[in-house]
Amino acid sequence: MIVCPNCSHTNPEGAVNCEACYTPLPATKPCPTCGTPAQLDATFCGQCGHSFKSVPNVVVETASVGLPATVLTSNEPVMPIVAPIPAPIPAAVEISTTATPDLPTIAVTPPVVEPVAVPAVEPVIATPEIPVATQIQQSPYQLFHLQTNKAIELPPHLTVVLLGKPNEQKPPDIDVSGFPCSEVVSRIHANIRIEENQYYLEDLGSANGTYVNHNALVKGNRHLLSTGDRIGLGKGDLVTFLFQNGRA
């Protein structure tokens, strides 16, 4: 440690200026005995008590360490010359020279992947649906009312078509209550029966009778209708229809 002569601050070894007051510190020299730094004007080492008084010239042989011989003169203390310590030589690393047995070479052949044929898919083009007008199936035959020149289609989905006027027992399929002189027609007057594309007229016990071509039908008897037959409901030929093909 170096004590500042100005403020007595203890500074570390090797310091040039005082850490406290920045005063230049006195130069030091190592003790030749213990190596402790001491000021140049010191007469003895404060660590081991070695005297720094004049010593005779000493010739130091340094040839053993590869340096020329040095003759120390004047009153400089004799400093030991320390030979540099050579770096340790690392131990030789033993390298095994044992031959490694040759291993058989195994040839690995990658599997062959057969290409898979993908069938071509034709694009499906959506065709817009075109609405089709609903067609109502019509019966090929109709009753043509002579007094009003009005045609009445026979219902195509029925096999028995009832002719008459509204009643509580069985509503008529062809209602004649709206025609003139309909009072001569009974509520359940007659029917037209369809069998194997044949049309038969039958009286159902009406009060005023059913006529075909001016001939009265007997109750329970059926008449095979032909195109152009004249059908009369009641006496007097007041409610009269022609049986005809509506598609002609």
C-alpha cells in the first residue's frame, strides 16, 4: 500500500496519484527479500526489515535462463531474476489405432410408388329448372246445355257422376240448380257411370223422369251413351243436354 504524503490516504499498489487529493505519489521499489513495495528513499523494508544500504557490486549469472550476464553496480539493491516458467506441455493424447472392422454396406432401395390414375370428373352444370305449367286433365266428354249454350265438363277423376241439386244426402257432382226451369229436376236425379271407357246413363227414381232422345228411361235400366245423344232431365224438355266429345 502507498500512503499519500499530503493527506495520509492509503492507496493501492501501482497507483500514481492519490485517490483522495490527486497528489502525485512517491515512486516505489520492491524489497529484494520479500518483494514488498517500498519508497525509493526508505532505508529498510517495513515488511521484513531488510536494509536498503549500499551493497557491493554483484554479478548475476543469467545465462542459465538464456539471458546475458548482468553486473549490478552503484547502490541499487540486488533484485532476484526469476526465470520464466515454461508452460506445461500437455500430456499426449492417446489415439487409438485399433482398426474398426468394416461394416457391411446395406443398400436401401426406396419403395416404388405406382401412380394412381384419377378418373377425370366432368363438371356438373346445374340446369335451371323451368317451371312447367300445371295441366289439368280434362274428360273427353261433356254435357252441352241447350237452353244456355253452356258446356259442362264431366269430372275426369270420377267413375260415377251424380246429376241433381244440392241436398243433405249426397251433393251432386254436376249441379243444375243454376239453370232455368231447374225446379223440374230432382235433388238426386240421375248419374253417368263410366266403365271401361264406356258412359252409361241411369235414372235414380226422379220425380219427373230422365229422357234420352225423348225416350223415358226405366228406373234401374242403364243406357249406353253415344256422341250426340239428347238427355232431358224432367218433363217438357226444359232442362236438356247434348252428350258430346269435348275434344272434337
